[in-house]
Amino acid sequence: MLSSYEGATLFITHKLEEAYRVSSNIMVMSEGKVIANDTKENIFEKSPNLVVAKVTECKNISRAEIVDNYTVKALDWDCNLTVVEPIPSNLQYLGIRAHHLRFSTDSNQENTFPC
């Protein structure tokens, strides 16, 4: 029904898969306040804070320290990671979603660490 409706729709759900499937934009609320409002891709791929990352079920989260514009130290994992976009100056945490993890036997590759 929503796919054929051309007006604005407020769709409230606690099921992330459902929100992702039917919505192009997602707003996340916590304690009655909006803490994120963006495209579904940005909400899931660039969660603006720790609460949103957890709500979107990112399970691999570490405290972070900026090394330079493209390198961050994952404090809880004791490793440095290189990223493709400049790191925001207010970064406190980083997360890696399970579907982005790859196992490798070459420990010399970039962003490879023992686990």
C-alpha cells in the first residue's frame, strides 16, 4: 500500500529490517528527542552517534582516537584502521558491521588485525 501512495507517510516501527525495506529516510528518537534524521543509507553506514549505531544493531563498536585525517585507533581492539573519508573531529567511537568483516591469512594487509 505504501509503495503506491504518493504523499508523506510517518511509519513507526521497532523492526529495523522493516524500516530499511519500506523507507528512504529514517528518523531515530531516544528519550523523546530526535537523535538522527537522514537517508537510510547514512543512518546505517554513518551512524552519527553511539546510540544510533546500537539501535541499528552494529555489534562491533570500539572507543576511538583520531591518529590523522584518515587513520583512527580502535582503543578496545588495540589497532589502527585506515578509512576512505576524512574523520570528523568529534569522533568518539567506531563500528564495523559484521557483513563488512573479511577473514584473511595475510596479516600484512591494511586494516587487518588478529581476532
